[in-house]
Amino acid sequence: SAVISQKPSRDICQRGTSLTIQCQVDSQVTMMFWYRQQPGQSLTLIATANQGSEATYESGFVIDKFPISRPNLTFSTLTVSNMSPEDSSIYLCSAIGADFSRELFFGEGSRLTVL
Amino acid sequence: KQEVTQIPAALSVPEGENLVLNCSFTDSAIYNLQWFRQDPGKGLTSLLLIQSSQREQTSGRLNASLDKSSGRSTLYIAASQPGDSATYLCASQGNMLTFGGGTRLMVKP
């Protein structure tokens, strides 16, 4: 199984600033994703992180607000730009393992509070 | 478009009870179905993964079943404990990943 490390685990940020979340996987994976989970809600897919190319964003999410990088197979970053209180959420990195099972793994999440 | 529904949305049971969480999906063309546990403010922990060719998977007190023809999966928890209190999510993987809304479980001592 894959172990996904995310950092920071939590942060308190000021309105208008940007924060970058890092995600590192300890083994080979195929696809990597970024999710947002607002308080009391289920997960919402932000984008699929593509290695060496632009991420694929879901409806309602744009690159200017959530730039994503994936320079190699096991590392990705998500930046939340020009934050507002509405961006206060848990941001989760996930990945599908490279074996035949296609099991989905998650990081511990990054809890952002924007004041 | 795949839709995944979990019933009930919330459940409260006394310690020791056996319980069943339900997950239904509209498109049976799935590669696998996975059950997760999420503690408050934390990430998701994978509990059980059932491939489309399988009927069930077991891990300790947990048993998950899959019936593709009826579009249903169940998670059975035996002899529930207060430590089982969490939100349980199912997710189907086909052309895309689709999550259910989750079942929030409270096991009372």
C-alpha cells in the first residue's frame, strides 16, 4: 500500500495570501488527485494532477485559483491563491496505486483556516 | 453519470451491536468499490477494496460485499466498539471516481 504525506497538516492564513500544500507518495502511483472537503460536506474533486503537464480541473475550479504541479510520479503541490474565508477547508491529496488493484489512498489532509 | 448514495446518513448504536452500512450506485460498469473511514478533521483511511469480479472482502470485524447487478455494496461491522465512531464513505471507480455522501456512525459505550 502507498503512504501519502501531506504538509502542512494545518495552517491559519490571512485573507489575500497564498499557501502551497505539498504531497509526497512513498511508492509508484498512476494518478494523483486533489480534493477539497468543506465543513460537514463530502469530498469535492478539484483536479487531477498530471505529470509534467497542466492539471485537469473540474467544473468550478480554475488554474489561477488552484495552480497544481506534478513534476514527477510521486510528488505534487496544490496552491490556494488569494485566499478568502470561503477557502477554509480540508484539502486532501490522493493517489491510485500502480498495481492491478487500483486502490485509492489518501493523505492526512491539510486543514486551512482563512481569517 | 455515476451516482453513489449512502444510507443512512447518520447512525447511532449501542456498543456491541452488529450493523450494516449501505452504498448504492447507478452504473454497474465499475472497476472496483472501496470503503473508507474518516475521523473528524482527518484524511481517509482505506478499509476494504472489492474488485468488480469479487463478491466480498473481509478484514477483522469488517466485511464488505458487492452486488454489481443490483448496484449495491454493504459494509458489515460486527460487535461495534466506540472506537468505530467515524464517517464511513464508499467510492466506486469506473471511468471516474465517485464518492457517496458518507454515513456518520456513533457507537455509544
